[in-house]
Amino acid sequence: MNRKDFAAAAIFVAIVLIFCLAIDRVTSASDEAELGLVRDAVKNAALTCYAVEGAYPDDLDYLREHYGLGYNEDRYLVYYEAFASNVMPDIRVMERGRSQP
């Protein structure tokens, strides 16, 4: 293997590595955006319920049944903690099987 072949192989490996890192970065950004969409959907459903009924619901089931809330339950865990009917619930969304920072 001469120097030109070695240089070409090294450049090829570098390009493949950069391409793989770029794909990983785009995928991570997409996953974060999707988490935000789920969080916003839950929050908007709770706010709509409060605007219509004058109280935040006790649980997610109420939002699913009465306000059409839907998300991929196999992929996301949604923690919905209602404190009082007039206080915005604590809403957290996590991807199943993924460690959180």
C-alpha cells in the first residue's frame, strides 16, 4: 500500500465518520423536538380543559377521553401531577428506555 492509497483510505474513513456523527446529531435534535411536541400537546389539552371547565383535570385519562389527547404511549412516559384544580399540573415527558440527564 503506497502513500496515496493510505491517504485516500484515511480521507474516506474520515468522511464516513463525519457523516455518521452528522446523522446522530440530526436524530437527537429530532427526538428532542418530538418530546417537546408531546409535552406541548399535554399542556395545551390541560389549558383547554381549564378554559372550558374552570379546573385542571386530575389525570391524563380525562384529557384523553374528553379532549382527544393522544401520543405514542409505547414510546413516551408522561408524568402528570395535579396539585389543585386551579394550579397548572406538573407535566414531564420522557422517552421510554432512554436515560435522562
